[in-house]
Amino acid sequence: GTQGPTATSGAVSAIENLESSLSTISSGIKTQAIPASNKLANGASQLYSGFNTLQSGVDKLSSGSNNLTSGLKTLASSTQTAQSGSQKLTDQLRNGTKKLATISTKQVNVKHLSKPLKAKDSDTHKVPNMGTGLSPYMIAVGLFVGALATGIFYNLNEVEYKPRTVREWFFQKAAVFVTIAVAQGLIVIGGLIIFDGLNPNQIGVTFLVAIISALAYMLFVLMMNLFFGHVGSAVALVLLVLQLSGSAGTYPIQLSNAFFEAIHPYLPMTYTVEALRKTISLNGNPAFDLILLLIFGLVSLALMLIGMTIRRNRLVETSLVN
């Protein structure tokens, strides 16, 4: 009982000291322990991230090491191949040196080595001169000009008497222009053979090509005149001018421009020139060219007969005029 106040005073003092110590501990925890713990956590996070980066680097290093190992193996293999090839080259050069040592250096061997080949020219088809080479072109031009001249001076629309039928009218006129066309073919080829020394490889077929070409041209020109009069003659003249370049009579058509290359297959003179080349110089078969010329002539004949049927009532009888 008597020590109670003393004990109480001591207890209060101890409690006050404990409270002060707890405050100090609390303050230390707030100001030192917690920040240190946060720093520790951040350091642990950075350490973990660094570990992951390190792990990735280790993986890349491992992969690179594998690639390096594979490359070294390839390099070793290539080195062996190069060594083998170098050895083969050395052996071949050594053998070649031995063989070269046995070659004679005489003048005859030098000539053989410097000129191993001797060129020899030969013509598949002999053409004696420039005139023979150009004759197919000029024959075709001459026959077409002959057809133009006939068309100017011989008018299908003028008859001595009015025929009763188209057939009668046609044969009345055909007796003249067919004779002229055949005569043109015979005179052109015959004149070249007799006076200019042309020597066709296939004389008979050459005459045939000229006659068929002359007939085809004649039928075309007269048909144009029948339908269009003098305008038809002008159109036929324009066609002649186009054929001078488009028929490839002087140079291959590949040396012309794109326009003449495009119209080349559709020009009648193209096939006359080709056929005459085959019969005069090349010993070829002109059957294909003759068929196309015949088709051209027959189409012109068919159109001519159609025009005669239409125009029979408009004929002019020259006997009445005279």
C-alpha cells in the first residue's frame, strides 16, 4: 500500500518512455524502413527485368553460336572443295604443259592454229545479175500498168449494140480484154527471154503466172471502172502506188515500215512477185500464190457480173452515136 504511489509513478514513467520509443520506431518506419522497402522492391523489379534481358541475350548468343558453328562447317567443306579443285587444276595444267611440249612449232602448224577454218561461198539458187533479181517485181508492175491502160481506153459501158442478156454483154467484152491480158503475159515474158536474156528455171509456169496475174489485174480494173468510172481508175492507180512499196519487190518487207508490213499480205502484186521468184530463180512451187491470184480474179469477175446486171439498162450504143 505504501509503495503503490511509487509503483504508479514508475509505471507512468515507463509508459511514457515506451510511448516515446514507439513514436521513434513509428517515425523510423515511416521515414526509413518504408522508403528502403520501396527501393528494395524497385531494385528487385529491375533485377527481375535485367534477368529477363540477360536470359534473352543468352538465347540469342546460343542461336548465334549455332549459326557460327554451321557456318564454320560450311566454310570447312568449301575449303576442302577449293583444295580439291585447285589440285585438279594443277594436275590439268601439268598435263597440258606436257602435251604442249610435244606440239611442233613448224610454219604449217602455225597456219593451222591461226586459220583453222576455210570459208567457201555457195549459192543455193544462182541469180546471174541484178536484172534477173528485179524481173519479178517489174513484170508485176508492167502487167498492172497494162491493165490500167486497158481500163482507160476500153469502156465496158459502151457497146456496139445493146445485148439481150448480161452473158451476151460479158462475152462481147471478154473476147477483147481476155485477149489483151493473155497477150500482155506472153509478150512480157517472151520479150524478156528473147531480148534481155532472161532464163527462167520453169519457163512454162512463168508464162502461166504472168497470164493469170494479167487476167486478175484486168478484171479488177475493169470492175472498178464499171462501178465508179474514172474514179475507179484513180483508185486502181492508188492501189498500184501502194503496191510499189508493199509488194516487197525490191527489198524484204521486214525492211519497210509497219504500214506496208500490215498491207503486204492483202496486195495482189505480192503473190505475183512471189510466184515469179519461185519460177524464175528459186525452183519453188507457186501453187499457193496462183490460188490467191485466181481468188482475187474470180472475186473481181463476180463483182463485175453483178455490176453488169445492175447497169445493163444504162448502156450506150456506139453505133447509134456514130
